[in-house]
Amino acid sequence: MSAADSTAQVTKSKTNPSLFFVFTSADCNLSCTYCGATAEDLQMPHRPTYPVDDLAKFFESEDGEGITVVFYGGEPLTSIPFLRKVMDRYPKAQFILQSNVTLLHSLPTEYLLRLWSILVSIDGSEATTDGYRSKGLYKRVMDNVHDAIDRGYKGPLVARMTCSMKTDIAAEAIHLLRDAPVPFTAVYWQMDVGFDAPMNTRWGDFPGWMNNQYKPSLDRLRDFFVAELKEGRAPIIVPFLGVLNTVLGRSAINGLRCGVGVDTWSITTDGRLMICPVGFDEPWNCIGDIHTSTKSDLERVDVAGACDKCSIRNVCGGRCLYVNKTAWWGDEGMDWICEGVRHLVKIMEDLVPDVKKMLEEGHPALEMALDDPALSDFSLEIIP
Ligand code: SF4
Ligand code: SF4
């Protein structure tokens, strides 16, 4: 079956929905080179149009117990009053903020301190971040992260990078983990691929970038990771540790690594339900609304097509439902995207003997890193 033929399979198996991306706003206060989406692009109202009380019936939880809410947008902090209402109404829920953090200083400390984790959109060094996102952005992010720490925030600060054509992923990740004014506790990245068509419209030569830039850079990041392990440290490079957990046999995966279609779903500003928070205009992605469904009604959705025949599906998980379903880059482009996944899996498999030895001899930092909640609880795209 060609990638373009692939269809998301809706099976009848029940899921365990527990994490919801809640759009608090369709607006964003930035216009990044690889995104620039507006409320009109997102095809939903600028602000939530449903009362927060309506979530209780859908959640099947009066106080939010057992639910994790990821505040999402647009930029979620352009809608702080709604965010506060959700936190006040569902005191037992866990809250994650996925944000560019340029407005984090406006979030009252009482609410800041209730966040379980902050996923910060930043692309690496100052030059790379400002180049993609806007001049002065890096400093604003660092100032606001610093301010959050000064106000008492002690939770995870996870850098979520977009990896695009000017990215040297090793340099960017090492910068954020080790050299930034406020080092991040974990890093992961999403590839800026498969969202437009055809493959080389923006990239020019994606296969060349993959072979000559990305894969050698992944190798350099692996070398950094190994050097750190030898010093008794274990930087939380989410794709490395997530894949290592699987190839070490410590944890099997259950569908997509980001969790969508298994235990993770999205709620638009007008209360519609989506499988993945990207793909708001895709009919296959729109599966109902919070007023006519409850979380128990949600049925599992899996990738299909090329993934069904892939020898590393049990490690990859299928990478991305949106890209699998839309297949904008066609078979050849999809294969080049998967080349990056294959390389990541290969270099982690090659580390298994050394890592096993380190664990047998005792490596507390690595043990802790392999159990880090960033690998399991925050719906991160572990496969870039
Ligand atoms: S590498 Fe991942 S995304 Fe690519 S075909 Fe295999 S399972 Fe699917
Ligand atoms: S990896 Fe793909 S399917 Fe998963 S949340 Fe991101 S865009 Fe959606």
C-alpha cells in the first residue's frame, strides 16, 4: 500500500483517555516562519465559547481527578482568564502549559505554581530561535523562564524545539541543556516536515539535508550523550531516552508516542473533539464534541499504510498520525522522513550493550532519566 493510500484505522477497542489538549485560544502573539497560523487558519473561535462547567460531564469527573489538561493554542497565555477558570473549576486535575512563554509573566503566581510542567517553545541558540521566531524572542523566553523560577516554579522546564532547515540539532539541544542562561531540564524536537506539499517546496533538498546535516548532527548529539553518561550524568534528551527505554526492553509502546488516539485527545475553543491538535480542517480528525460525547466514548485510532509493514514500528510507534494520514510528501518524502527515525533507532540500538553495562554497574542518574515523566506523561513527540 502506498503512503498516500494510508488511512487511519478506527478500531472498536476502548481507550483510556486521560490527557486533553484544551485550546484556550486560537490566537497567537507570534508569527513564526514555519507556522504563522491564525484563528482563521485554525477554523475555530478566537476564545472558548463553552462554559468550563461543561467539561465535567465529558471528563466524567466533577473535580478533574484522573485528568491531565495541556493548555494549548494558538498561544494559551493570550487567554489567561479561561485558563484560570479551568484551574479553579477542576482543582484535582494536573495541568501542563505548552507555550511560547512570552506572556508567562502575566500568569499569577498562584496559578504558575500549580503547573505540573511547562513545555517551552524555543528552537535552540539565540540566533536559531530569533531566526525562526522573531528578533529578541530568545531573550524574552529566558527572562520569563527566569522570572518563573524566581517566583518559585520548581517543575520541569521542557524545551520543545522545531527542527527545520537551519537547525543543527546537536548544537541546539546541547545549548539548551548545558549552555543557556536558564538550562532546561529536558529537550525534544519536532521535525518541520510533512505539513506542506510537495517535499522540497520549502526545503529545496530534504534528502541532502537528511544525509548531510541531520544524521551527522544526531551522531554528534549521541556522542555528547555518551560523554555525559560516562561522567555519571544523564541529560534528558527525550527521543534518545524514549527509544532507549524500548530497545532496552524496559517499556513497550502502545500506539503513537505522542499518545493521540490512545490516551490523548484535543478540545477546540468551540468544544469540538479532535484526535490530534494539528489537523483542525481534516474531517478524519474531527470526532465529535464535548456536549454529545463523554471520554469513555472515544475509540482508539492507529496509523496505517507503510507503518503496518515497518520493521521498527514497535520502536517508532508510527511517528505522527497527521503526517501518516495526510501523506503530503508522498511515498518518497515519507521514506525520507522515516530515514531520520531509522537512524535514531539504529544509533540507540548500538548503545544498548554500553548502556546495559552502565545500568548493571550502577548509574543512578541514568536510572532516573529513563523513568522521567517527560518520557511518559506529557504527550511529547518522542519520535521527532
Ligand atoms: S519509521 Fe515509523 S513512521 Fe516510518 S514507517 Fe516505520 S513505523 Fe511508520
Ligand atoms: S506527533 Fe503528529 S499526531 Fe502526534 S500530536 Fe504531533 S502532530 Fe499530532
